[in-house]
Amino acid sequence: MKAKTLDILPEERLENSIPDQKPVFSEMQALAEAHRCFYCYDAPCTAACPTRINVPEFIRKISTGNYKGSARTILSSNIFGLSCAKVCPVEVLCAGACVYHGTHQEPIQIGRLQAFSVQWAYDRDVQFFGKGAPTGKKVALIGGGPASLSCAFELAKLGHEPVVFEKGRFPGGLNTIGVAPYKLHSHVSLREIERVLKIGIEIRPGVVGEDVSLDELEKSFDALFLGVGLGDDSRLGIPGEDLSGCWGALALIEKIKIGKEFSPSSLAHAVILGGGNTAIDAARELAKLGVPRVTLAYRRSEAQMTGYAHEVAWARREGVFFSFLVSPVAILGKDRATGVRFVRMKLGEPDGTGRPKAVPSPGTEFEMDADAVVFGTGQEKRTAFLEKIPGLKLKGGLVDVDDEGRTSKSNYFAGGDCISGGKEVVNAVAEGKRAASSIDLYLNGGRN
Amino acid sequence: MADLSIDFAGIKSPNPFWLASGPLTNSGAQVSRAFELGWGGAVWKTLGEPVVNVYSRYGGMDYRGAKITGLNNIELITDRPLEENLKEIREVKKRFPGHAVIASLMVETREQWREIIKQVEDAGCDGIELNFGCPHGMCERGMGSAVGQEPKVLSEITGWTKEFAAIPVLVKLTPNIGNIVEPGIAAVRGKADGISLINTIKSIVGVDLDRFTPYPYVGGRSTNGGYCGPAVKPIALHMVGSLAREKEITIPISGIGGVSDWRDAAEFILMGASSVQVCTAAMHYGFRIIEEMLEGLSDYMDSKGFRTIADFVGKGARNFVEWGDLNLNYRIAAEISKDLCIGCQLCYVACNDGGHQCIHLDGPGGRVPRVEQEDCIGCNLCSLVCPVPGCITMKEIDTGKPYMNWKEFQKSLARA
Ligand SMILES: Cc1cc2nc3c(=O)[nH]c(=O)nc-3n(C[C@H](O)[C@H](O)[C@H](O)COP(=O)(O)OP(=O)(O)OC[C@H]3O[C@@H](n4cnc5c(N)ncnc54)[C@H](O)[C@@H]3O)c2cc1C
Ligand SMILES: Cc1cc2nc3c(=O)[nH]c(=O)nc-3n(C[C@H](O)[C@H](O)[C@H](O)COP(=O)(O)O)c2cc1C
Ligand code: SF4
């Protein structure tokens, strides 16, 4: 394998100009909010957290001034306690389940309290966990996103030796280069990852399947974990989509997060295609970067959007315009995009997902000016890579796993977006943890 | 990591946190559940002659949205048969041999004491606690606080129990008394092995404005109850500290009264408690609060370099002196942080109306008040009312004068 190292994050990045939407609480804010918590028993917030953080307990510890213990409670369930506190859609997870909703009052701001405690511990460099007594077992983790890193951390705690292979410039997967800057800046993700790695996780740069073969890995490791996530932006296959000025949403977001060469200030009107959270993120980021007109165009109506309602509300507040029941037919322009031709849509019979299909209304085509067109229409799956693993069962292009993160091959385990098709960072962390217990069982000769 | 285990007058416990005698320790199932979650010991709900309880037993003292800052109860001792309690004590001790199970007892005659002590010893208890504290119901029958308020009787009954008991005897004191040191010394003279305090404080927690009846409401009437919970902590701390600094009190103290989190526990230990007992906080939130208490206390000890509980028992009581021993030349004055101040001006109104009129609103531009430090008497009031942590600090002012207390001051006046 070629000796490579991961990159150093550039100081100047476009994301720097986008401020944190929920800055870490001051002590006064944290105490006031913590005192509001009822300390529910068998709390719904904990049940709603994929990593099952004992939420009432960590909040109670804030209220008793035991900030260190609070961070310990959080991190013992979720080693990405800071990232998750900042990127989790708490509105539909923990805070969404808060009993305050039953009283028509604001739920507890769980994410912000969590960020407060973990940041407190990080500022003081408190290290809670150490490596377990060495077992001599080695595990290769393919992909350096939250799924693999959380799995690797648990394995190290149990005394196994994890080695993470990452093909990108930075560890952390989409937590570093994908999540919106107003939630988490890339350097904060990298700093948290540095702490995670401290337990004794090796990261090796390189593409598994190219720089290092799966055969080699199978030979030198006792078990493998697939945490490869999803792939590049998918396109629609319409004329003009490769013109300059057309972007995949992920590619654009990555430029904003870790680059500065993209220049939003020259744009007059950006059109984002899609109805999911990635499309909304791209739209909000462009609006925050000062693009004067940002339109999100979706082929169904608002009710069918997969993007969260709270995200739509934020986007509207920031001036993003929503255009529903329109579908792009072609991107206009000679050497660069100058507009989009749309056709109006109608809602029809339900499709496989239970949502009504969008069907074009003939003769309703119209054109919209645009100097940037962003495809927020989904991510490819890593099927090509996964299909090369003999005997690995896939399901719709995703790795097929059981309830404990085990694949059809006894020495392969998997978690994160490559098994779910794209959920949240916290799901990836939970699935990484779950797989670590299964790997541990397997390495100890347990059932598999 | 700190070692939390204790040996309290011969009673061994994995940590200093015990459940106080009360509804939490009413059955074996409860005590077992508590031990599983981490509690170190339990003082069983007081055993004695059969009683009957009334319906509606508790009243809560809420303050500005905070529930149960104080709790009032008119509950009596156990209303379950003695045989059942003894059987469950035996089972708990068998399952948790390393945990402390202490039987709280309240009977009248010498014979009754002899009999019940034998029974709880046979059941495997690690110690007994004499309930000389209950301020309602039982005292009308000549027991509970009726004993705790009569040092002579207290000493005598303690003496009986020491004759009969092979296991350590703790005396639980009532705070409903002028000077807590008197019953404390009486307990020592009765040869008690330890002292627990405080039991509840005689109280009426509130009045129903529509039914013209105090709480808790029992069919058109009510009675005085016992007050406990966070609100009584200052009273309890004073009493624990008063015993701890008293030379004649040579036996360990179990601190009770408003302990709700690790900080309260640490404060009681600093004031002289070797174990702490908890009732209201666990009634409010359940046994699960123990996790935070153990962790918080252990982290605190680590941060201070205390290896064992004994390392800091009474460390604060040593600095608890009479007023006349305070340094009259120690001076402080308030200082308001311009950066942190949010301009609520609560400090201004407090000092102007209830302090010494040394905070002024003439600061240049804005709402940040100004302290005239020359006039400030360093009473703390402004810093206590300030809602922003760290905004008003009390700064030491070097007077250049040596330590001088009241007595010395009097002498110096006489000389002059
Ligand atoms: C635009 C966008 C915004 C998002 N915002 C949020 C949000 O706000 N909150 C939230 O909770 N979630 C968000 N998510 C989802 C979240 O980022 C993912 O669910 C999560 O990162 C998945 O983790 P993972 O480890 O499975 O995969 P990834 O994070 O995708 O990491 C996979 C890693 O594997 C590497 N890799 C792949 N193949 C190979 C190979 N062959 N060899 C070596 N390395 C390889 C990749 O380079 C990558 O670093 C967002 C996703 C996107 C796309
Ligand atoms: C409902 C209730 C019942 C109690 N019963 C007893 C009892 O049977 N025997 C006893 O010694 N103390 C009894 N107590 C007093 C407690 O043991 C304890 O001394 C007091 O509540 C102070 O502690 P706290 O502030 O933690 O509640 C009782 C207290 C309450 C609230
Ligand atoms: S807590 Fe409520 S339900 Fe339980 S015994 Fe008391 S009044 Fe009845």
C-alpha cells in the first residue's frame, strides 16, 4: 500500500462565514434549561435516541453542577456526543419526544444541553475511557465515517486492535464534509475525531479495493466492518445536466465546507432540485452565503417532502423560495447553465413508498432563469464496490444485515448509511456500536 | 479513584449513602431495588406497636415553580406487621450481606425494647436506630420527639437499649428543641454508638384557602406534621455542625435533612457527618438519584485529593465558630462585572431598600449599576440576588490590620 497521509484542513473555508445556528450555551443558559427538565422516569427522550443516551440523568447532573459526570453519561453511550448534539435533528428525535409537548410548551433543548456538557469536558481535556487489555485480535474498518469510528472505539475499549481505512482527505465521512456548517463546522468534527482516535485507533489513508485489496485485508484481519456510507450525487439524466454551473448537492456542500474556490457572490439565482434534507441544506447554505435568490423546486407537494418540516420552516425564514409540483425536463444554456425547463406535475396514485406519484401535465412546460443548478436528488449507493465481495448479500444495493449488524459473511459486519440508505449520524454511531458487540462476540468464538 | 466505603460505629457500608427511615424503606422489595441501584445502606421504616395511618399524609411546599422545596408528612411508624418486616429484613441481609441494614425502632417499655431488639438482631440487622424524633402522632403517645426533647429520659432509654443490644445503637434526634447539643450529649451519656439527625421539623405546610383547613387535608381537618426536604438543609447542617464541634460528642454522626445531590452530601460530611441519609429527594425522584450522588461525590473527592470519606469528615466544622471569634478586620466589597451585567438592577433595589444604599444608577451610559466600595458593608445581598453567575463578586480589601475578634475589640475599647 502506498504511504499516504490524511490532509490538513485549510484555515480559510467558505463555511467560516456561516455562523453556528445554536452556539454552545453559557453556564447560565445551561442551568436555567436544566432546571426546567422534569427528570422523567423511563424517559421518552432516551427511548427516542438511537444511542440511548440517558438524557434525564445527564441533565440532572448539569443541574447539580456535576458537568464532568454529565459528559461521562453522554459519552458512555455516544462517543460522538458533541457532533450529535449539534447535527441531530432533535426536533424529530429526543426533543420531539419531550413530555413538555403535552403541555404545549417548548421542549427541553436537549441538544444544546448535551453540547454544553461535552464541550465543558473537551475544554478541560477530560478523558473518560481507556483501551481494554489487548486481545491480539485485529479488525479492519472500511470507511472512516461515524459508523466505523464508533465501532472502532468500542472495539478498542474491548481491547481489540482497530484499523480504519479512509479514502477521502479527512476522517469523519459526511460528519466532516457533509453536514451543514450552521450546525457543525468541519474543524469541530475533526477535533472530536482526534479525541476518539486517542484511545488507540489507527487510520490508514487509501481506497479499499484499489490501494489495498479486500483479500489482503481478509488475510491480515480477524474481522471486517463495512462503513462505506453512500456514494456520489446521483443525476437525473436530463439534457444539459453536465453544463458548467450544474452541481451535485454533495459536491457543492463539500466545496463550501472545506474549500473556498466556489464563489457564491457572483450568483443571481440558484435553483435546487429535490425535496429531501440534502436539497434543503444546499438551499439554506447558499442563502446564508448571500446568493440573492434561491429556489427549491420539488416535483411533488410540500406534504410529500422527505425533508423535515422544521428545516423547511428555517429555510423559508432565511428567504428560500419553494416551488412545488414542478419537475426539470432540461437544463438550458450553451457552455454554462442559464436556466431550467420545468414541466408542471399533478399528484397521482400512491407509489411504492406510499406517497402519491407525481405525473407530468402535458403542455405545461415553462422556463426559469438560473445561473446555478444544484442536484439534491439523492446519493448513489456503493453497489459496485460491495458487489465485488464474494458471498456478501445485498438488498437493493445496500448491505443486508440482521438486527445485530451481522452480514451474510461470518467475518463481515456493517453499519451506517451503507445498510440504511442514508439516515443520521446518530444512527451510524448506534449501528457501529451494535456491530462492535457482535464483532466482539465473534472474535471470542461466540455465536455467529 | 476515591474509596467511598465507610465503617460507621462498626456498621460497614460500601458508601456513605443510606436511605432514611420512611416510606422508601417500608419493604424488602424496595430496599433490594435501592441496593441494586447503588445505595449503601437503609434504615428500615420504624418498627413498633401496630398503628393505623390516615388518608392523605403529605403536603408539599412549592416555590416559584419548583416542586417540593419542602415536604410535610403526618405519617406514623410502619403499619405493616412486625413479622413480615422481620422476614423481609432477613431476606435482604441474605441477598446483600455487604450492605448496611439498620432497624429503626420505637416502643415504650423496657420489656418492649428488650423484645424488639432481640427480634431485629435475630433478623440480621447491622445496627439499630432509636426513633426519638417523630414530631407528630407518636409523641402524643409519649414516644418519638417526646423522648428526644427530654435529655434525661433519652439517656435512660438509650441505656436500656445498650444493655440489650449487641449491635451498634444510633440515636435519632429531633430538631424540635432549643439546643441540640443537650440531647446529643444525653445520647453519649446513654452510651450510644452514633447519632442520627435531624428528624422532621414540626410544621404546617400551607392552608387550603377554600376549605379553610391546613394541609394535608384529612376529611375537614388536619394536624401539624414533620417538615423535611431541601428547605430544612440549613437547619440540619447547623445541628450536625454543632454536635461535631462539641468536645463531649465523641461518636460518629449520620447527617440527615434535605440531602438531594452529591453537593449536599459533601456539605454534610464537611460539617461532621460520617454517613448521610436521604428521604425526600428519593421520594421525589426515585432511587435512581444515587448514580449522580456516588459519581459526583467521588469526582469531588478526587478533585480535592481525599482518598476516603474519613479524610474530610468535619473539615468544615473546624471553621464553624462563635460569632465572637470572627475577625472584625476582615473586609470585602461588592464588584459588578460590566461584561456580565444584564442590567436587571435587582442589586440596586436590594441594596437601596434592604442594604446600605451604596449601589448607584449614575453609571455612564446604560443600566450597569456602580458600587461605591467605600460605603459597601460587604453584606453579600447584591451578589445573592444577582441572577447571572459570577457577575457580582465580593472582593477582599486589605485593611492592613491584624486579626481582631469581638473580645479583643472590647479589651481594646477598655484600654482606650
Ligand atoms: C448533505 C448531507 C447533510 C447531512 N446532514 C446531517 C445532519 O445534519 N445530521 C445528521 O445526523 N446527519 C446528517 N447527514 C447524514 C449523515 O451524515 C450520515 O448518515 C452519516 O455520516 C453516515 O455515516 P457513515 O459512517 O455510514 O457514512 P459516511 O459518513 O458517508 O462515511 C463513509 C466513509 O467511507 C469512506 N469510504 C467509502 N468507500 C471507501 C473505500 N472503498 N475505501 C476507503 N474508504 C471508503 C468515505 O470516504 C467516507 O469517509 C447528512 C448527510 C448529507 C449527505
Ligand atoms: C413520609 C415520611 C415518613 C417518615 N417516617 C419516618 C419514620 O418512620 N421514622 C423516622 O425515624 N423518620 C421518619 N421520617 C423522617 C426521615 O427519616 C428524615 O429524618 C427526614 O425526612 C429528613 O430527611 P429528608 O430531608 O431527606 O427528607 C419520615 C419522613 C417522611 C417524609
Ligand atoms: S403516590 Fe399516588 S397512587 Fe401512589 S399511593 Fe400515593 S396517592 Fe396513591
